[in-house]
Amino acid sequence: MNWVTEQECLSFLKFLEISPMLNNHGNLKTHFFCFYISELKNLKQTLSLLFETQKLGWDKYITNDPKTKERYKNTLINMGLLIEVEGELILSSTALKLIDFSVQNNITPDDLVNNDLSNIMIDFEFIILENLYFIIQDEEQKESKTYRYAIELMYQLQEFFLACQHLNIQEIINDLDLLYFCQVINSSGFELKRYFRLDQQERILLHSLWLKLADSKDYPTSEPQNVLEKMIYIYTRSRNKKTIQFDIRIRCRNLLNAYYKLINKYTIPNISKDFTIISTKKSKNMELLKPLDITKTLNLEHQLIITGCPGSGKSTYLDNTLKQEDPNVQILRITAHPEYTYSDLIGCYKPVPLYEKSEIIFKTNGEKFEKGIPRINYQFVVGPLVKQYIMAKENPTYNFVLIIEEINRTNCNTLFGDFFQLLDRKNGESELGIEPMPDLAAYLVDHGLDPIIKLPKNLYIFGTMNAADQGVFPLDSAFRRRWEFIYKGFNDPCLYPEGDREILYGGQLYDWDIFRTNLNAKLAELGIHEDKMIGPYFLKPSELKNPKKVCNKLFLYLWDDVLRFQRSELMDVASFSDLANIWKDGNGSPLKISLSQES
């Protein structure tokens, strides 16, 4: 038998990873959709172990191999069936519930190998899974082994259901041959999503091709000749060599059906790739279940830039306004800089460290540990704008805001790239959509979203800027037309508490607003642009009370940025060192201003 044709290779390329993850034995490392892998083979063995533990106690339970007992213990702890209380391992309430359930239904462990009792087996799985669902929402459990096991398992189940949510879920999770195929190809976690994105004919073609290769007695004996052949070889040899237990498909079916029951009974946490809970989802189609009573849009423009002089309170204004508009608004804040680009804002491929398991190593005291073998993989990582976009699409009853601080410190004309077109909105939504780069389009599809992007009305983009800062980029007219601007003036009053608004100058205390007003009047007299004036929040309350901070922040700003070519008009000194000497921790008067109104 010859290796597959070029067309078949290209078909595989649509959904298989070229560099699949391998285990310590060089076989395909797969994600299992069941509780039982190698330690406890099935529900029968688990229930037998629970009955024995109830009868004898865990400490008196005897096996031929102590290492086997240790593995059993770890598996039961992971599943939430064995807990430690005052140094003693005992059955958890969930384990006792399983025992009671079997007694009430006259089920013995031996009955659990009968496929005619699949509904009973699913009920057993549901009891375990329901407990794990409660554990991942318990903050006190976060450091436990059970929590780590539970949230990773829940993530794998979530991703499976998201991958095929547009199809008939119940048909898929009860198709034993399909479940086995899904498991053995699912090495990196992306394959299933890609497989279920194909149309029905393509899925049939690839499934039958895999079966033909994996079951063929004439499986090629020659080495693969190129990367595509090697990829197919790795994915099919697991079945050809029977390195994966075939009956695991029954266990997968039971757990997937139990999860199906779970998502129809509870609000299920949405889990990210790093195994953290990011939102709450429910139901067959994974839609939100009324997360909050928020249906109104913000009474603000969808693209808004707050501009003003340093310390005019631009960020504070945004924070206070958003808090008043919607206390539950979801804000993501970033700060632009000259090197901040489109790939930072939207997304790009980045190296991600991976650690393959090594052999177990024993320390001199007998303690076991594993030293991970470092590997580098590249993954598409979305930027903050796409992150907020995805959250807004998945959570339509929340308002999401991206705040770009110092937005003009980067080149905005290239920052938004093709997303620039999305800034034209009508009733809050982008008038025209864009088809993004293929990597981003695939990422969106993986999250169950349309690859054509239109900004929704619950997504806002705000920025802050000061045109007078050094090293900033100008905003062209095309960019400005798509934004609303709010100017924060330098004459706005400072709203610090009364006791925090005083500054020491010339040995006397002055109200900060009085000091600023006189200073800004002098700067205006010298023709200084208002973007360089001193705003009400230029100095924090703690800095106002610290003469050294006043010198190093306020006076140095005046010396270096504002009056570089007019220093003598405001400061009768030859150097900044002379100014600092005159200042003398607030007892000197280094500026040529009149302060007649004492506080």
C-alpha cells in the first residue's frame, strides 16, 4: 500500500496539527473525555474500591503493590471521592452518595460493565461531575489537587461542546466510533475544533481515510517521506498499534452525556486556556443565562478621546463617568508607547513554553518529583482589543470598554490597521465588517464566533492624550473624524479633600488651586500653549506635602518641558541645581510669580 495521495494530505492538513504532542513513549498524547485512564480502569473498579474502603477504611485496604494503592489514592482524591480529615483518608460525601445510589438501585459493581445500563452509568458519572462543578466555584478549594483536576477536566469538556455546538450534540456524544476517532486525533486541543468546522462530506472523507489507514493490514512499512506523511503516520499508528484502549469510547460517552445533563441544570463557568474562570455560561447552545440586569448602552460615544494638559484628570474623569453610567462595566486598560503596534493591539503568534513530562525522579529523602522537558511552541495570542471584542460578543448584556492611555504616543494610523474600517459605526455597531487575517479568523471560529468582525454596540474604545507631550504622533483628520473629543481644562478645580490641597511655597501654605491659577496665568502671559499648563491633579496629595516631590516633578517639568527656551522669564537662576538650592524644601521662592491670596 502506498502512502496517501497529495489531496488526502491536504485534507488532513485542514484540521490536524503538524507537530502533535507526544507522550514519554513517543506515542500521540491525547486528551481523554473520561474519569478513568490507567489507574482505575472503569466505574466498576471505582465502585468496588469505594465499597472496600467503606468496609475496611482506606488505611486497611490492601493491594499487592503499594505503588498501585498510591495511584488509586491520587485518582480518588482527584475525583473528589477521597478526602483527608485530621490526617486520615476517608470517603467524601460524594463517594457515600455513589454508594447509596447503587444500593437504592440494586446495582453492584459487576453490573456496571453491562452496556444496557448506560443510563445508570451516566447517573453515576453525573454525581461525580456535579461535585467537581461545585468545587471549581469554591475559592477555598483553589489550591487543592481536586480543584486542579476538576477545572482542567471541565475545560476539556467545554471545548468539546463548543467545537460541535452547531451540530446535533446528542448524536455526536452517542456515536461510539466517532468518539474514539475524536479522542485519538485530539493531541493539541485544536484538532476537534478544526474537524467539526468541516462540512459533513469532508468529515466523512477524513474519518473513513483514517479508518482505512489505521485498520489496514497493509499499513505502510516505509518511513514517511515528508512532514504531512509523518503527521498522518503519528495520528494513525496509535490505533494501528492499539496503543489506546478501544473501550475508552464507552467511558467518553458516559462522561459527555453527564456533562450534557450538567449544562442543562446549572450555570456553567466559562474556563480559559490557562484554567481560570472568565465568565458564566449555560445551556445546550452555551449562551449566557442572564448574567446581570444590564441591557442599556452607555450614554457615551463609542469612540471617545479625553484630551487635556498634564494632571487635568483625564483618566479620573473616565473612571468616574463609567462608574456612574454602569457600575458593572468591564474595563480593560492599556498604555500606548512608540513601539506599540497592530500586532500588540489585535494579536499575533508568540512563543509559548511547554513542558513534556519526564521520568519520575527521586530525591535522597524519597520524595518524588518530575522535571519537565522544556519545549517551545507558537500560539496565536489575541491582543486587548480582540479580547474585549470576544467578551462583548459572548456577553451581550454587559458593557465592555478598552481604554488606551496616551493613545497618541503610538502611530494610530498603523495601530488599528484593517480595524480602522470598523470605527465607522451606526447605532453603535460597525457599518461594515472585515475579514481578518486567517490566524485571527480561525481563533474566532474556535470560540464559536463569526470570522467576519463587526464591533458590537456594547464595546467601547476610549483614549486619553496630551498633544503637548514630547515624542507624540499627530492624529490625521481621517482618524479624528471617527472619534469624539472631550477637553479637560487646566482651570477645573481640584477636588482633593480640603486638608490635602495645600502646598508649601516660600515658607507659607497656599491652596493648590490658588498656586496653580497664579502659575498658569504667568505661563499664559509668556505665550505657553494650554496643553502645557498645570492641571488640578498634576501632583498627588502625598506629593503636595513633600517639597522634594514638588521640586523634582513640578519644577523639573517647568524647567525641561515648558520653559526650555524661556526659563529666565519665570526662574531667575542659571541652573536647576541653583533652583533646588533656592527652594530649600519649600522655604524658598524660586519662581517669578505673585501669590497674594493666602489660604
